[in-house]
Amino acid sequence: MTDDKLDLLGQICRIPAGARQLDLACGKGEMLSRWAAEYGLRGVGVDISSVFLNAARTRAADLGVADQVDFVEADAGTYKDAPESYDIVSCIGATWIGGGLEGTLSLMRPQLRPGGIALVGECYWVSPPPPEAGEALGMTEEVTSLAGTAERIEGAGFELLEMVLADQDSWDRYVASQWWTISDWLLANPEDPDAPAMRDFLTRARRSHLEYGRQYLGWGVFVVRPVPPGTSDAA
């Protein structure tokens, strides 16, 4: 997600000062720290990586919001806070923590205050792919179309309110930048025991993106809200 699209997402969410956000699998905490600086929210980021969390704390300090955000080293799939503690619960691109989109939304729901929103990042098929595309990209049953994604959101008891989708250029920047990083690592560590596996991964990653990913695979953040019990679905 580019800076512009992250800013757009914040505008779409209509974040009031003093809002609370829980960011599951927060990585380096860019969204949480930036929104704390821009909107005055407070929040908690949860991730299993101490390396990412150290970077997140540094970023929060750089933006002057270290007193507004807290970063917790824990498994985002099992992390629990007091029920109904947050106005926003997010999981951007890590729905594996709940075994898929619907399971992750189920994890997020108890933490949301009434009227709160959830943000979830997920891949989708831009157009129906050939059978070999899913295998090449390492994605099979877990990816569906945009319409299928909306159906899964509704099936989990949520209403789709908005979405911000990556464009082709930002998707290329995300994928291709990894090629350079891995290539640099291989040049610096040619005798590392992991080098053959990394070299094979790089070859497959480049080919699968160029042959299938650019044409068939998309990614976006979906803004959703729980449907109150007893309410008919949005459709």
C-alpha cells in the first residue's frame, strides 16, 4: 500500500481524535503510528516479530507518538484485550492468523466497540485464473474474486462499507523490491546454507508474478462493520 493510499484509507475511516485502534500482525507499525500522528488516535500493535516491533517503536518515537501507541510481542491470532475496547481493529495482509478471512474477522469482532469498524487486507482474483496460476503463486482455495470476498465478509456477519485497492504499479513495487533485496542477500551470503533455497525462491517468485500475478492477482483493504444481531444482511 502506497503512502497516498494509506492516507486515503485514513480519510475514509473518518477517524475522530481519541479513537482507539488494535492492529493485529502490525509489522513495523507504520499505519498505527502515522494515524496516531495525523488523527490523535491511541492504539496497540501486536506482532510476533521482535525485529519488526523494535522498528515500530523507533518509528513511533520519530513521529512523536510513542506515548500514544504500545507495541506488544505476541501471537496476533490468540491475543485478547478487554471486549469492546477499540473503535478500529485492523489486520492488513495477515488473515492467516485466523485461518482465512472469515476466521480473522471472527477474531476481530469481540474487540470492537458498538459501531466500530474492522480493516482487513486480502488478496483477490482480478479475473478467473487458469488452474496453474494458484499453484504457481502459492494460492488456491483461499483466494476468490472481489464478489466472492464480499460474500465471505457477509458470511462472517459483517457489512462491506468501503475498500481501497492496490493498483498495478504499487503491486509491482511491493513484489519487485523483494527481488532486489533477496539478490543483494545472495551476493553477500553465497555460501550460506539457505542460499540454494533462497535462489530457488527468487526464481519462482519472479516467474510467477510476471506470468500470473500481474494479470490475475489483486490486493486491497476492505472496510467492514459488524451487522447487529437480528438485522438482515446488507444484501
